[in-house]
Amino acid sequence: MSGKASETVTVNQYINGVLDPNLEMLGPVKSGGHIIAHTAPGCWGPMITPCIRGGHEVTKPVFVEGAEPGDAIVIKIKSIEVTSLATSSGNDRPVEGRFLGDPFIAVKCPGCGTLYPDTVIKGTGSEAIRCANCDADVTPFVFTNGYTMFFSEKGDVGITLNQEAAEMIAQDGRAYMKTPDASVQNPIVTFAPHDLVGTIARMRPFLGQLGTTPSRPIPDSHNAGDFGSFLIDAPHEYVSTQEELDTHRTDGHMDISRVRAGSVLICPVKVPGGGVYLGDMHAMQGDGEIAGHTSDVAGIVHLEVHLLKGLNNEGPILLPNVEDLPYTAKPFTAEERLSAQRIAEKWNVPQLEESLPISFIGTGPTLNAATDNALERAAAMFNVEVPEIMNRATITGSIEIGRHPGVVTVTFLAPESYLKEANLYDLIKAQYR
């Protein structure tokens, strides 16, 4: 990419759902610079918009000056602000006969057979999304149990609405969801789901998608080992082998609720410039995203990016906020270290480890496979055997689910000597001390 690098790059453009390293990126942005992005809702809106081919509608990637394959991009999340007034979400059921192998990617009109058809909205409800060519009901997903939620002005809670309120919001969906001007998605509030009424949920916004561009075209929601496994031997143009998926993916689709303001994400670079992209903001979510989806919202995000040369991390590394760390992985207090020192003196242990927290993200078709992936990534980073990481994660950390069926974080206290050798010590020390 040519052109002078900027201190700040503003992003309000979106891709058609496919992360493609051959597409032109925005920027470049300087290392140490800022990305300000207006993100579009993820999941359900794109899922009922067949011309979006990835299941989400993420931002156009940003080129980071000097980034080359083998480097890492450190992304500090400075702020996340929800702008949507309302949203709808819930558990999904694919509609047979309306897609080619994968309803998130290859939607096929059941009337005229058009792939990736353009659509129009006619009325409200689950049959409102119609093929622009033949007027057939074309939505590839419907709710099995869904809700419409309205958020407080304070941004602290949302409540689920009754049928009358949901249908009122459905009449002007883009206005209530504050869908960005350049977004092409159909607003999911159009469906007016209302199975849950009066449920209160605490807001804690985070990014379900944040990462770097893979080194081959991959639909955005499939840029991870679990959803990505649907590409293997698929009957559509984004078909992949397991080896290709493992080589090219960057695991930007994580749905880890700890990827929120104040946290730091260290992303692998697999293409020149890295290609930082983001989206799929959620208003809240517990571990696992067990319903398959949560409260998709539009919002404003401020990121600060730094280039870290030659880290060669195989996947994302997360530095959560202190309060988000597992109890066993929190940095030790002075009182705890004093207790440990007394034991060391009693038993002639010459030196206590100095350590800091770190979380390795792993993905795979199952939670077990994702855990193995994260353990292997941690072992490779520190040049140790997997059993050592297993022990450390067991007594000084935890395994936590990002998304069911196959995204996890393996968190543990890593010796400072390991972190210094990997050139991560200064970054992690700044986060936790």
C-alpha cells in the first residue's frame, strides 16, 4: 500500500462478508496510531441478508505500516460504545432448501435459484425478507426462541419487550438499531421476536470480531477453527481443506466477552499490513454464547495499534482486564508473596518465580480440539512441552469458553523469564503492574 501513514484512520466501510487479502485496505496507520471505527451489527442482520457472504458485516481492514507476515499487531481497546437503541436475537434454525451447503455463506433463493440474491423488506415478521428478483421468502434462518431488547439511556441494562413493542420497533428497524449508513444488512428487529418478555440483562459491550486478515479468502464468521470447519469439503466457492484452514486463518471471530474496553489483543500477521478489522459488537454475553447468538449492536470503537516485530504467534493472545482474570491467574499481592517466601525459606527453595498473566486463544471444531490448539500455541511460544502448560493452566489459571462449540482461552501465570524471551514482558507488565 502506498501513501503516507496516518496517526488516525476512521473506518465506516464494510466488506461483503469475505475477508480477502487481495482487496485494497484502508490506511495505512502508523504503529502507535489509532483506528476509530463505526461498526455494524453482526450475526442476525447479515444472516438474513443473502448478498453478505460471511454471516457478519465487518469493517474494511486497515493496513498497519511496516507489518509483515510473522509479526504481530498489538491492539489496545481504548473504548467501546453501543449506539443501537434496540436489537433482536435468539437461537436459530436454518431453513432447508434456501442455501448451498452453508446458510451463513451461500444463500440460494428457493424461487428463482439465484445465489446471493438481493432482497427487499416487505412488512414485518419472519417472512418479510423477499427476493428482489422473484419475491420469494428468502431468509435462510428463523428463530426457534427469540427476543427484542431495548437498552437504557445509561447503557447499564436492557430489557426484552412484548409483542406490541417489538412490532413497533420492527416498523423502523434501521433507526432503532442505528445501522451505519454504508451497511447493507436487513435489520433483524424486522422479525419482531418476543418469546422472552421482561427479562433484564446487564450490559457489558465487547467485540465478537477483532483481528487480522487471513492469507486466503475466508468468510468472516468462519475465520476460526470451529465455524471454519464448515468450509472443509463444502459445495460452494469458499471450500477449504483442513490444512488450508489451519495455515491461513487468524481466528478473528472469537466471541470472547473479555475482548472489551481495557483489554489488549495480540494478533498474528499473515499478510502485508496485517489488515486489522472488527465488528460483531455485542451488548452482553456470558461465557459460551450457548444460544449461538447474543445481542448484536452497532457502535463506536477506539483502538490503538502497535507493531511487534517477529513474534510469530500462531494465534491471538489476550491480556484481559485484571477483574476478568480467573482467580488463580491474578497477579500475587505482596501479602501472598510474603507467605510464599516463608514456605520457600522453610524448605530451602532458593528462588520464587516472578510471573504475569497471559491468555492464549485456541479454536477448533470442538471445545476439546480448541483447548488442544491453545495449549499447543502456548507451548510453541515459550518453547516448552504441552504438559508444562497444562500444569500451569491447572494450578495458576483456567480454561474458559469463548464460544461453543470451539473457542477457548487458556490462561495462566507465565514466568517472567519466558515473557522476556518472547519479547512480551514489557507489554504485559504495563497491563498488570
